[in-house]
Amino acid sequence: MIIGIDIGSTTTKAVSIESGRLVGKIKTRASDAVTSATGSFGKMIIENEIKMGDIQGIMITGAGAANIKNDIFGIPTVRIGEIRAIGIGGVFLAGRDHIVIANIGTGTAIIEAGPEGIFHLGGSGVGGGTILGLAKKLLPITDFNGIMELAETGNLNQVDLLLEDIMEADISFLNKESTASNFGKMLDTAGSGDIALGIVNLVYQVIGMLSVFAAKSRNISRVVVTGNGSKNLIGRKILSIITGMYGISFEYPQDAEYTTAVGAGLSWQAGEK
Ligand SMILES: Nc1ncnc2c1ncn2[C@@H]1O[C@H](COP(=O)(O)OP(=O)(O)OP(=O)(O)O)[C@@H](O)[C@H]1O
Ligand SMILES: [Mg+2]
């Protein structure tokens, strides 16, 4: 058995991989990398009743991985680059061998994984952290689920300048309800729900358009969405509107928030240890 640990900027994900299959997964949150790695490892062992002797190795990745310099609890511990881990995990969870991945975590990375290798196409600092940061000052709410519940009640027309606000007819493939300027209207009557929706909309529109450009540049028509941001239902709706306009679809593999950890774990078998 191999344990893959992804020490992300916000959350740490750990998975156990047995004979190339994902058999256990846990998510934790800790303030420092060492506590995250050892804590998630311990939780995995206890919750899944794993015997220490059955673990061949630990693969760690993510923003905090560089802080773990030695073996964890005497088990061979190897570091793998985050971009490679996302690529390997994305191919495995999507079940296809040539994909563009939008990994929506605290920030967003866009990666191509295919027969020719794994390439970091680019990304954006706009991601889940942007939602939490803007919400903290503008709403003010810090609980992620609370922000999403508020956003469900929101009306974009209160905060975004829409095309219908500035012109009569549709413009090219954009319909009248499309955003012309995120937060470009911000009416005095805009409430917390409207602002919450405006924040989520801003983040997913930016990520959606970056993904479209990345996919088109690689001649790929589907983008695999991973990271905790792949679970966001309002975000998925916004991406589906982008699909309607640009013909690039977005797919959400099961366990996509564990993609990076899965890729790290699988890379052991691939001989990258
Ligand atoms: N229940 C939740 N608790 C905390 N954050 C959540 C939750 N659901 C979604 N999120 C969002 O997911 C983001 C974290 O996602 P994820 O765990 O994939 O990132 P990460 O791996 O820590 O960061 P990165 O990959 O950018 O280093 C948070 O910024 C937050 O906006
Ligand atoms: Mg991550």
C-alpha cells in the first residue's frame, strides 16, 4: 500500500492506494505542513485500520511538501512535484489519456496531461481562496458553506453590469444576460446574497474562460475540473453557461478533490520514487 499526501495551501488530502486502486481518502486542515502531513497520515491509518507494516511508502506533494524533508515515522517518504501529481491523478480519475485539467484549489492551475507528457499551461491566483478572502471583508462571512447558501439567494443583476444594461441586441455569441463587467454595476440595493453570488461568478467566469482558451489551444474539447473547487454547484452552473457559449465542456470526476494526492500515490508505482 502507498499513501499519497497532498499538503495544499488550505487543506491537506491523504489517500491510500492499493494495487493501483484508491481505497481510502481523508481531508484535514492544519496550520503547518508537518502537522498536516503527520495528522492526515495518522487519521488515515486509524480510520481505515491500516497496518503500518503494509505501507511501502509515502508520496507527498503540494505547497507544503517542501517542509517535509525526512521520512515520516520511518516509512520511505518521497516528494513529487504538484503539477506532475495533478496530471497523473487527473488522467487516472478521468479515465482518459489526453486531457486539460483545471485544478481549482486556493488558486487555480491549468495543466495538460497526455502521451507526450504533463505540461503546466498556466493558471491564475483566482480560486477558492479568492472567494473566502473577498467574502471575509465584503459580507462578512468566513464559513465556506455559509457563503454558498447566501450566493444561492443572490441576483447577479444587482452587482454585475450585464450586456442588456448597455446594449439592445445580443453581441456575437453572447446573450443579453452575459456579464459585461464583474461588479461593474454594484447597485445601492445589492445585498449580501447578491455580492456572494457576484464573487462566485467572478471566480468561475475567470477560471472558465482560462480553461476554454487553454483547451482550444491544445485542440481538446473537454476540461477535467479537479480540486475542492470542482465540488461547487454554483460554480458548475457558471461553467455550464460557458460551455453553451464556447463549446468546451467541463467534467467532474468522482473524488476530484483528491486528484493531487491520488496522482502522488500512483506515481510510486510508476517508478517515480
Ligand atoms: N468545505 C470547505 N472547506 C474549506 N474550503 C472549501 C470547502 N469547500 C470548498 N472550499 C474551497 O476550496 C479551497 C481549497 O481547495 P483545495 O483543498 O483543493 O485547495 P488546496 O489544495 O489547499 O490549495 P492549492 O492547490 O491552491 O495549493 C478553499 O479556498 C475554499 O474556497
Ligand atoms: Mg491543491
